[in-house]
Amino acid sequence: MYAEKERHVKANARDYNDKFSYADNHIKTSKYNVFTFLPINLFEQFQRVANAYFVVLLILQIIPEISSLSWFTTVVPLVLVLAITAVKDATDDYFRHKSDRQVNNRQSQVLIRGRYFITLDALYTCCQITCSNDYILETNLKVRQALTITSDLGDITKLMDFDGEVICEPPNNKLDKFTGTLYWRDNKYPLDNEKMLLRGCVLRNTEWCFGLVIFAGLQTKLMQNCGKTSFKRTSIDKLMNTLVLWIFAFLICMGVILAIGNTIWESQIGRNFQVFLPWDDFQRNAVFSGFLTFWSYIIIFNTVVPISLYVSVEVLRLGHSYFINWDRKMYYSQTDTAAEARTTTLNEELGQVEFIFSDKTGTLTQNIMVFSKCSINGKMFGDIYNEYDQKVEITEKTACVDFSFNPLCDPRFKFYDSSLVEAIKLEDLAVQEFFRLLALCHTVMPEEKSEGQLVYQAQSPDEGALVTAARNFGFVFRARTPETITLCEMGRAVTYQLLAILDFNNVRKRMSVIVRNPEGHIKLYSKGADTIIFDRLDPSNEDLMYTTSEHLNEFAGEGLRTLALAYKDLDEDDFDVWMKKLLFASTVIENREEQLAVLYEEIEQGLKLLGATAIEDKLQEGVPETIACLSLADIKIWVLTGDKLETAMNIGYSCNMLRDDMNEVFVISSHTVQEVQQQLRTAKEHILGLSRVSSTGDVEKTNMFAVDSVFEETIIAEYALVINGHSLAHALEPQLEHVLLDLACLCKTVICCRVTPLQKAQVVELVKRHKGAVTLAIGDGANDVSMIKSEYQDRSLLLMDPKAAHIGVGISGQEGMQAVLASDYSFAQFRYLQRLLLVHGRWSYFRMCNFLCYFFYKNFAFTLVHFWYAFFCGFSAQTVYDQWFITLFNIVYTSLPVLAMGLFDQDVNDQNSLRYPCLYKPGQQNLLFNKRQFFLCTLQGMGTSFLLFFIPYGAFSVMVKEDGSHFSDQQTFAVTIATSLVIVVSVQIGLDKHFWTAVNHLFIWGSLTVYFATLFAMQSDGMFGIFPRNFPFVGTARNCLSEKSVWLVILLTTVVCVVPGLAVSFLRADLFPTLTDKVRHLQQLRKREGPQEQNLRRVRRTSSRRSAYAFSHQQGFGELITSGKNMRRSTVSSVASPGRTPPSSTWIENVLKRKNEVSCANDESAGGPESSDGAKQTPKQQHTD
Amino acid sequence: MGKVKVKSGPLARRPDNSAFKQQRLPAWSPMLTANTVLPFFYLMALICMLLGVWLLLTVQGTQEMKMDYTKAGTCDLCYEKRKNASNAAQSCTCKVMFNLQKAFKGDVFFYYGLRNFHQNLRRYMDSRDDGQMVGRKKNLKNPSSYCAPFDKDQNGVPIAPCGAVANSIFNDSFILSYHQRGGFKVRIPLLRKGITWYTDKNVKFRNPKTENLTLAAVLNGTTRPLYWQKPVYELDPDDPTNNGFINDDLIIWMREAAFPNFKKLYGVLNRADETFAKGLPAGNYTIDINYNFPVQYFRGRKEVVLTTLTWFGGQNHFLPIAYLVTSSLIMLLAVVLTVIWWKFGKAGKNMEE
């Protein structure tokens, strides 16, 4: 493979392009086919250290001088493990094949209006512009634009002649960058990302477009982003790897000890025993004999690192993933979406999350705005009262206002206060004017699919909500042209002449339209942030302003987004003068923006207040409760959003992350490093200073910044940090990042707004790097296909990058399949996160930890018996057990009970896990399985092995059979110890288990039965008759287990091995019960008392925030509308038949009109650049027109 | 994880509401509370104590006589003689005497014991061919390589039975006599057959099929182990059916001991004789020993053991004592736990939130 430095693509020149052998559009993510499966899979498996280790062992076992175990003791488990893994890999690959087929068969020839996925990266040449219309689905569109020079290539014949050549960058994964040049007709044209259509984006507002394919298949930017799935490891994995290394070290130590023992023994005693057992040639040297013994013992002790460990862990994780998939309580019936664990390797990490990084739009919020209240002329509407004049809470059951009087109403719109409709019907002038304003002053595009079926396409959901509200209250916005707006006012069509749109921008925070009504009066309608509008009111409105202001406070207190509305009658002459100035200003090239702003300011004065609207930015169901619950579990939630500061804070308040009773909310918003540093320092000083004073009353300035972590725990006061993108950029610089991190960790809530995807990743990485905590990133998987591209953008930086969060969660919607592809877990609603972490995560962690503890205990108890025996058998590496027992102990006799424990154990049921979020904390603190726990359980294992060996030893040295025959032989001893071991570990797992289901019973009793059955089968006459050498234990079990003394020994061993552990756990639970114990206790009490009503946590929103939609709103389509572009000629006919090719005449005609925008749907995540995008775009469009 | 669902409709992908999938399986979730743990401890202590006392009483009723004869009596001469390997072919007999204070009632078992003899070395234990010992002709002529260097003699003739274990068979023999009151020495009849495990005698060790030939003829072409004086088919001159691989002494020897100190059954008192119908009477006894087995190389000791049995085997003090010790420890633990629980953790004091 050569490294591609540049890419050359020529249009309509297949031969030319074929030279380079670029990738075709076939996506292949599968790894194997039928024939390559076995070799490739085996090759991959043997690359794993564990498997390779066992192969080395196998080789050692073949050397007769070393071989202390027969070959089958390693081969049987190894083959089993390889087979299980291979089956799993094969299944995975089968599904990959299936999804590949699905992706590759996706239709891509015919571009159909609406939701269409682009599967190539193409240079965008030209397209037809119609105003397409999926209104609810998306609000944030990205404009893509063809080169001016290519934009008239709409004709097929012209297109055939196009022979431009593109030279551009080689395939890469930078979604937001593209550089290249088009060479055509001896001219060079620069190409950038604006001219590209990337795979994964969705065409809107156009029926078709032509493009030149630059990258295809795996080379597309999207696939370049997805392709590299980095294998994530959990912290338990890492710990396990460390522990396995320790075990190896331990193993080598023991090997060395025993090898030395062997050297000494051989030279002291073995020498004298040569009459009966002559030394081999190599054994002349006792040291060399010790060396060989070392290897022999390494083979014997290999079971401390059981081959089945890794495969068992994988099976457990797979099981846990299935439980997530099966959970009905994470199933969202509205979109028919069940939760999905897309990776099966991270489950227990879900029980250790300390930081959650959350997106806002679509994650916390539904991205649906609902018109909920308004204040008109000093009267508030929207609340409903009962007969005693008490406010009634609005619930699902509350009766909606009946809008049947209005045939054009939107049936989905809900409003509860009927007095507003009455006011409308009474033809209250103020109310009429209020809704007229809402119907006129906006930049929404209407589409009437069929008579009366209106669909609005709004640039922001706020606008859509307002226009829809006006529509339902009888002021239906029906159609617009560049010059007119047609309303249907209370059933009567009225056409207003649109004179000017004074659009939104970040500074103005308001928008106005100037219209001439049918009566010929010129009116200015304005809506905007309350403060801005109030400043521009006519002094006569003061009383109304105060009343409205009170209402606004009330709205804001409920977390609603408010807008003030005002209007003004304009004098014809004044307007003419102003209009001339405006026309002049808009042709100026320099300082155009500023001049326009001044002119707008000039006319928006002396307004008359109409009222205010309150829009609810609908949070997803249960978001405040979930956040409250998660923060009780000590999980820190950071919101990283591309939104504006105010919007973000607003959401922070409404979902209870920010509260009025917080001691302080620090807002970091500056533009220079120094300022940011200063603000951060001050904030930190404030927190530390306060807490210092309050706790010790003594402020030591010098130490203030030295020991932060100590203070972190002592802070009782609640703080919040809000930081914007600019400041974040500075704060993330190396010299400041510590200050930022310290401060952020002192705060309960952190909100970062206007952050770019890159910054999101940086923040996550910062936390990961310095806190060593498990992080989870949750992003909206889009209710909406159009967000997919940015979803990937998000994901690619946030989740897929190995630097990014440990766990990625995608919120999936109806179209979830595409959106959640990059995530590790996906579900439909943010609130399921609570269940995923507190129930599934906690259980997974708990189970995995118990599993590992028990597993190590079991294997130490099993293996170390050989160590003790070494002192009696001359360190000759003689095994205690039958070889078959060694082979089968881990994979047959004891695997199922421990797997059942790892799969089904529950200390606390799911309701209680949710009710007591504190139960989650042990996971974060790594309490259930750490080096100490490991040490303890291996110690217990060693103790058990000691007793297991020495009690039978004591008994056997003097034991004979009941019939007097000799009985202290090695085989009887082996069977006795093996049986004791199996019984002891079974009893122990019974004590470790918290939750005995039928499956557990089946597995434990089943395993014991299988043990005895296998024991007798392996030692039966038949087996011996066939392979006398492999089954030398014939008859031992029969003779041994029929002896009462053997059972006395087994009983004694079991009791002695189990009792100490039992006493310790009883004491621990009795004297120092953990929260888990307490909850278990309660749970049992409650079970006895019968089910109780569950008291659900209700989180009240309290906030005095002024929320202002105006702050979050971005520059609108105003100019686009007035410029007349993007307007459909005939509203109904041309789009009446979606999916069918329009008649060719219109088609060609439209081509010739050469409207050349295509909108790629995009998410707010692009953050910063977005508003500037709009600003740049608009003028360009004008030029191209 | 794509599972193909046949369901359709609006809730097609809704997970099944089964107790298993929703992890709501009915379950028993026991807790370690004082109500369960403490009674269990007392019960265990009680059971162990009862068992311990019972075992102890049983053991008290048994009798055992152990005598190290390595250099005892006249055997020191033989001991010296065996020091020199060149005398291996010469026989040596010696005599030891002992006195039983009390009569041994019931069945009496006669064991020989070895100390410091490692039958449990890996290479020693492997040095045998079970295929040969079960009478497979192929293995007879072609012993397993594990038997090396006792698989073939210097001339390359295969050894049967091969291997270090068989080679080192314990070859002392004993004649036990009772001094009757009149001064008569009565030879005590010992059953030297039927003292092995049934499975060993009938399954694990078989002679090659003779097919109307004598055993010697079948084993023709093999040679006896290096240290043996007699070939395997002449081990028991008195009983032709006790020869070859199914010789009881050989079988007993081939069942390798787990530890370097062990005893193996030599014979059982034949109580058919009237004098010994009730066991061994008190009095003086002599053992005439054919002293062949050398132990000085490995600083070993040889002993003979006479013992009576209980329902759980021979005279075994370990089990009763271990049970009693365990019982008292558990009792102690239970009392301590009770006190701690009473003082600090009673009635879920710590369980309050």
C-alpha cells in the first residue's frame, strides 16, 4: 500500500479514475468468511496473552522430564475456551455480515425528497431548490452550496460534458475540514467543506442534487471515523491484568521455593533413594533437577490463573448485556425502542461512573418547544383554577381546550386555559393583535401538503411553537411570498404586504417585521428579549410593563422561555424615508451590518407592549428526578452543550442542576487568559475561603491552593460553575487546566456552553487524565435522522476517540439505528440512564466483583494444595489430584455455580437500588474488588488449601479401611481432598451468594451431582479397560467414598474451612453493616410485611430565572425570505406527489432556475461556528443569486 | 445481538415480560443474622463434640502394638548385612519378641510399616505400566517408557512387572508365633489372601490370558525385576492362584502410599483356629523375620503393627481429637460472637439508617 498524498478525481472519466483503484462504495466491517474463519480466528485468539501462555504450557508438558501433568489437562480446557470464543466471534461476524448487506443494499441511485442518507462523500455540484418540509424533524439546518461555476450544470447533457478534475486531500477522518481544488476549463476553483456532501447527511429542501464522488465506501469521512473502533477496557480489566501479573510473580516465587526445596531434597535424601529410583543422567546435578522441577511446578500451578477466567468474564458481560437489552423498564413504547447494550465489554464499568458528560438538546430536552402561557395586555393566560380559585396542576388528564372551531388547527397542540379562546371569540383587540403578531413576525416557512394540512418549517423550535399557537387560536399563517404573508384570521383570508424583516441576531435579541395590512396601515411587529423590548417601549406603557414584568417573573420562575411582544403603528412618510435609508444601507459593502443595525434601532422605538409569551422547553420525562437521583449517588453531571450560556443555564435551572438555594453560581465568561485565570482563582478562593472559615475559622492563605483534594470532601456548601466556550478554550490550556479542574470538582454542577466537539473531548480527557475516574458521555442519538451526521461528529470525538469517555451512551429515537452506531449503550430516554447505572451498572459491578473474588479464592484453594504436598513428596511435582480432576475442576465442576452467581446475584433488588442511590458509591470507590480484596480472597484460598491438605493428612497417616486393608494411598487421598474441595467451594459459594434462584439451586446441586457422576465414570472399570494408563484411579472412588472415615474427614474439613469465613462475615454485617446490608435488612422486613406503596421522589423546580428565548435564538432566515430565494413557486402542486419524478418540464424549468442550496441537516453541536455560518452564508447567497 | 423477532406491531421490540428476563425470578435471599448464624454455630459445636466423644470412646476400645524392628532383637546383624549390596542374594533371618499386656479382641490385623520411604515421588509413581499389569500382551513385551530404567534388563529383555514401584517391592516376610503358657510356640495363622481391594484384585490387576498355558509360559520372554529373587509367577509358592500380577502382596505394594511413612497390610489373623477365635490373647510373641528389604540407604525404618479395628478404621486418634478441638473452637467462637452481638449489634442496632 502506498500512502496517498493527493487524490485526483476526474468527472465522467472512469478510465482515468480507475487507474488509482480507489475504494468502491462497498462497506465491509465483517472479518471472516466461511473459509478464512478458522485460521484467522485461531490466529487472533492465539495473539491473546492468556491463550499464548497456555500454548507455552502445553509445549512444556510435552517434555517428559518436566511434564507433571498430562497433555489433556491443558488441551481440554484450552479447546473448550477457544471453541466458546470462536462461536461468539462467529456470531458477531454473522451479524456484521448482515448489517453490511443491509448498508450496501441501501438505495442510492434515486434521490428522493425527504429523509435520504447520502452514502458517499461527494462534491456538490448543483441541485434543485424547493422548500422542503419536514417540519418537526429538524430545526437546525446547514446550508451547503455548490460552486457558482458548476451550479448551472443541472442539465443531464451538460453534466455529461463536465470534465473537471478535482485534486484534493487523501481520505481522512476530519469531518469539518476539506481542502481541494477543482480544475476545469483551465481555471482553478478552491473547494472547502461547504461544498461537500458527506456520507451520513440528509438532504432537505431539495428534490435532487448532482455531485461528483470524491470518496466512497470505507474512505468516506464518516466511515473513517467509525472504522477505528478502539477496544475499550474497563478498570476491572486493567486491575485483573495487574493481578494476573502478580499471580505470575507469585507463581514464579513458589516455583523457585519449591525448586530450591527440590535441589536440597535431592542432594540430601534423593541421593540415598537412588537404589529404588535411580537418577536420570540430567539429574546428576541436583541444581538442574531443581531447575526442571521449577518448570514442573509452573505447569502444576497454572490453574491459579485459570484459562477459563477470561472466557467466564466475557460470558458474564454478555449475560449482563442481554439483561440490559431485555429490561422492560428501559423500553420506550412510544418509539418502540428497547435499551441496547452495543458493546459487551463495559458493563461493570457502569457501576463505577463518577462523571457524566451530557449533551443538552435531545438528551436532557426533547427539543420540543411548547407554547404554554402568555400574558396579554396585563392578563395572564395558561393557568387553570378550580372553583376555589386555587391553581390546578396540569396533568395528562386535564381537559384540553377545544379548537374545533378552527378547521386549520394543529391537533397536536394542547392548551388548557379556555379563557384565552373565549377572549379570542369575544374579539378582544389586544388578544387578536397579540396572535396576529405571532402569525406575522417570524421566519417560518409554511407548506400545505394538501388543503388545510399545514406543516411549518421553523428555524428554531421556539418560533414553530409560537406560530403554531397563533394558528390554533385562529390566526393561521398560511403562505408567504417574498413580498406578502397570507394569514387566515378567524377563517378569513388576509394578505399582508411584507415590507421589511428586521431579523434576529445575537446583539439585537429581537426581531421585527414591518407589514402593510389590507386597510393600508403600516405596522411594525416586534418580539424579543423582555429587557430589550422594555427599553424601547413608549413611556405610556409603564403600568402595563410592570404587570407584564411580574408575569414574566412568574413564567421564568417556572423555567419557561419568555419573549416580550410589542407593536407600533408607523407613519407612511416616516416609513418611506426610513425604507430608502435601508435600501441604501443594504447595498453598501463596508460596515453594512453596523449601518443596518443603526437603522433597525432607529425604527424600533416607542413600541407599544402587547404582552409576553412563555414557552416550555420540554425536558424529557423524568430528567430533573434522574439528575437529582444521580447526584445523590455522587455522580457529577457536567453538561457540555453548544448552546448559548443563557439557554444552558436556563436548562440547568429547569432540570434542577442549578438552584436558587445554591451558595453561588460562578459564571466564567471572559476572553483573555488573564481574565479567565482571575475569575477561576477568585471563584476557588471564594469556595475555599468560605469553607475554611466555616469549618475552622482560620484562613491560611498560603496553603490555600496546595491541598485541594482534602477540602473537596469537606465542602458542604453547594456551588455551580458555568463556563462558556471562549473561556473554556483558555482554561483548558496546560497552565490553567488544574485550576479549572479543581474548581469544577468543588462544584456540584458544571455547565460548559458553546463548546465545540473538540472541547468536549478535551474536557472529558482532562477529567479522565487527572481524576482517574470513570466517565460516561451521553449524547442524543437524535430523534431525528438529520442529526446523525453531527451525531457522528459528536461521537467521533466524544466517544470513539480512545481519549474520550470510558462509556458512551446514545439516546436513540425512531431512527435510532444510525444515530447510536457509535455508542456503547443506547436507549430512548435520558431517564433510563438512572436505571442503567444504578441498577444494571451496580449489579454488573457487584456481580463481577463477587465473581472475581470467588474465582480467585476457588483457584487458590484448589491449586495451593500442591504446594503443601510438595513438602511430603520430595518436591517432585507430584500432583495431589487425579489429572482428570485437574482438567475438569474449573470448567465443569465449579464453573456453572459461579457463573450463575455472576449472572443472577442481587444483593438489593432494583427498586431499592433506585431508592437508595447511595448504594452506588462503593462502585465509585472501587470497594468491592481491589487489591486489598484480592489479597483477602487469595488469603482465604490459601487458608482453605492449607486446611484441605492438612486435615486429611493428619487423618490419613493413621487411617486404614474398615476391612483393615491399607488405605493411606495417594489415590484415596486425592479423591478425599478433591471431594472435600468441591464440597467446600460449593458451600462457600452458597454463603457468598445473596440471591438463590431456581437456577442457582440447579447449578450448585447439579455441579455436585456432575462431580460425583464424573468421578465414578472416570474411575469405572470400563474407562480403565479402554485406557488403563489414562485412568489409573479405577475403583478408588468406590472404595474411598464408601468409608465412613472419609466422610468424617470431609465433614470436618468442610466445617473447619467454612466456619472462620462465616464468623467474619457475620461480625462484619453485625457490627459494621454497610448500606447494602441495611437496605437488604429493610427489604426483608418489607417483604414480610407485604408490598408497600413506593414514595416517589418529586423534584420541584424552583427558579427565579428569566429565561429568554431571545438569547438563544440564532440569526434567522429573514434575509433569505426577503431575498425571495428558496421560495417555492406553487405551494401545493409541485410537491403533491412525493417520491414521484416531477413532470420533466417543471423539472428542467426548475433546474434552470438553478436554486443552489441544499441544506444538510445539522445539530447544534457545531456550536461556535454556527451563528457565524449563517452570517457568512446569507450574503453569499445573495451574490450567487 | 440482533435477535430476530417474529412479533410485529407497535410494541414489536418490547422485551418479554418474563421473570427471568426482568431479573425478577423468585428467590430466597438469606442474610447472615444472629438468629441464623449463632444457632448454627452452637449446633455445629454440638455435633462436632458428640462425634468427637463418640469417636474417642470407640478408639479407646481398640488396641495397637507397634514395633520398630529395623535393628531390634537379632535384626541388627541383618541390618549390617544389608548395608552391603553384594550380599543382596544372601538371605538373613532374625527374630524379635514382644509382649501383649492385654488381649487383642476381635479381628487383628498385621501390618508392615516403612518410614522415610518415598512412594510418592512423581517419577517413582509414574514408573509403572498399568497396561502391563492388567495383562495386556502388547505391554507385556513392550513396557511403557515410563518404566525406564526398569523397563528392560541389560540384555534388552522386557521386565514384567516393569518400573521402579514393582522393582522395589517390600520383600521381608514374617512368621508370628505365640508363646503358650506351657512354653509351646504356636504359629499364628494369618490370612494372606483377600486383603486387597476388590477392584484392584479383579479389575486393575489381571494376569495375561493363559489360554491353557501356564503363567510361566505366557510370561516367557520377560524377565523378573532386577531386585527380585523370584519371577512374578512364583511369588506365592503355596497358592498358584495368587501368582503373577494378581499376587496380593504385589497389589498392595503397587497401591502407592501418599506419604513417606506408611503401613501396609501383611495379613489378617485367621480366627478359625480355636486358640485365636477371640483374637490374640495376652502374652509373649515372637516374630521370625526374613530380613531382605534394605532401608539403610535412605535412612528408613521398618516396623510391624498389630491392631484391632473400629467402625471407622484402625486406631485413629486424629479424628476424635480433631473433632473435639474443632468443637471447642467453634463453641468458643460462638460464645464470643454471642457476647459481641449482645453488646454491640443486638436487635439490628447497627441496622438503623
